[in-house]
Amino acid sequence: MNRDDAKKELTMLYDVIVIGGGYAGMAAALQLVRARRSVLVIDAGERRNRFASHSHGFLGQDGVDAGEIAMNARKQLQVYPTLTWLEGRAEAVKGQSDDFTVVTADGQACQGRRVLLATGVADQLPPIPGMAERWGKTAFHCPYCHGYELDGGQVGVIATGPMSVHQAELLTEWGDVTLLTNGAISIEEQARQALLARGVVIEEAGIVRVHRKADVQLSDGRDLSFEGLFVASRCEPASALAAQSGCTLEETPMGLQVNTDETKQTTVPGIFACGDVARVPHSVSFAVADGAMAGMQLHRSLVWPDASA
């Protein structure tokens, strides 16, 4: 399809415009195109797990390259004739149910009856030199996704808040754990005793940097070596579209997310949300399941619009 044809096609009224072509967005789109509905996916190509070389814990795809999973899913979607894929960034959502306009960064205006926000989240990492470069490689947030590969070795948990105590306790299932408080938390005595009972070493010296594979240099000059590091990162929507569109956001123990009801509809009629941006906890498996549910509920809202009003 050449550029002129693509622009002509984008003038049509889509049943659903999916913003975000990650796992949740594609899972939703699959349900919709299989219901023979017209779907436009607008994707900026910024999957949350793009930093990881392999995806684990997703049934049938365990250990497969994360990018390969996404690429194969897109290829399967594009077999369906009612699917249109637009590489770009959505910057505004205007209008109302049955008459939305999504405007992209290059000025294209796309019309749709419903909008699905599957924009994902961005991880807010502690400002420690060397942390961002190792994110998804030797520094992680989910033990179920990455704990097994550490082979029972030394595990460091870098504290960011109260959730880090829970994370350190849990990670004793995957190795010998050191909780590095780094001035981010004060551990109450009851929590301290619970950590010690599970064999967690508590290290209260500040962190200067993360270097080599997953070594931590402390403020007193010591170096601690780990097989991997875990951080309970705070998450926020990767896009401001939900807030700009008037959708209610809510705080969770893991950060800010879009508020949805059981049908995955936000507080703005006709705008739905799914995946990491609309649920906790986060994993590829959960994102796919949440996307599939959103796709089905979006279809039902088109079949019975009065029921979702």
C-alpha cells in the first residue's frame, strides 16, 4: 500500500482505534478483527519489554525473544483484511462515543467509533548511575519473569519504597537476597525481623553506582556482586492521552494507572483501556489476557451500545 492509498484508507470511520500495538493492544485487535470489525492500530513501537532479550513465563513462548513474539503476533493480525496498522504516535483524542478523532504526531486525523488505550507504562527507575543501562538485562522488576535465570545466586533488591520489603521477602524463593535500602526506606522492627527470618541481608549504606554485570558500589567503598538486581519501579502511563482525554487515573501500590470498570471502559464513555496501563500486576500473560477481554467488551459495546451507555 503506497502512502496516498494509506492516507485515503485512514479517512474511513473505524469501529475501533487501538492506540498501542503491544501485546495487550494486539490481543484486543485480534478479537475485533475476528468479529469482522474494522480496526486501526496506531503504534509508536515502544514495547515496555523492548530492553529484554527474552520473554519468560508466557505459556507457549517461554524463552522466546520478546521482539519475535511481537513481530509474529503482528504478522498474524495483518492477515485479516479489516486490520490497518499505522506506525506513528497518537497525540490527541477528541470527540465522543461513535465520533472520535485521534490525531497523530504527523497531523493525520483518524476517525473511530471507539478508542482503546493500550499505551503501556513507563518505569520510573531510581536515579542511580548504571541502572538504566542494565534495565531488562540484569536489572528487573518481576521475579516470575526473570528470577529463574539467576540460578539461585546472589540477588540484590534496591529499595524504592514499602513494596521493596515485600519484594525482598518474595525473592528469597529465587536466591540469596540482600536488601539495599539506599536511604529510600526505613524498615520497622517487625518487618526487619520478618526479613531476617527469611535470610535477607539488610544493607543500609548508600549506593554510588551499578557497574559491571550487576555489581553495586556502596558509599563506603565496598563492592557487592550479584547475579541480578530487582527494583520495585514506580509505573506511570507511558502516554498522557488518558489524562488529556479526561479519563480518571488511580494510584496503586505500583504507581499510577487508568481507572476502568469490569468491561475495561474508562470513565469517559467510548474510551476503553487495557494492559499494563489499566491493571496490576504486570506481565505479558496478564497483558494478553486483559487485551483479549477488552477486545470482546469493545465488540459487545458496538453490538449493544445502549448497554454500555
